[in-house]
Amino acid sequence: MKSFVFVLFIVFCVTGIGTMWTGLTFPFDIQHEKLASLFCLFIAGILLIYYYILKSKESK
């Protein structure tokens, strides 16, 4: 579970950064690409927090 959450974090982080700063586009039509990129980074942040929660529970 922990590795799956980390992979999802990487996917959302790369998608958010790739579409925001490199000018890549999403493979489907989106009206507000900057907002979608920020949303991907927001989801990545939530996944990172969840990853560290799972990691701390595992170490106990």
C-alpha cells in the first residue's frame, strides 16, 4: 500500500510540474490547464502526507 501511494504521488507530481512549467498539455481537452496543474500538485501533496502517515505507522 505504501509503495502504491508513493507511485501515485510521483505520477501526480510529474503531471503537475510537467504541465505547469514545461508547457506540456494534458492528453484531453481542459479549459483551465493552470488550475488542473495546481490540482494535480494539491493531490500530490495529500498523497505525500498520507505516505508519511503510513510510513510512521509501519515503523511503530
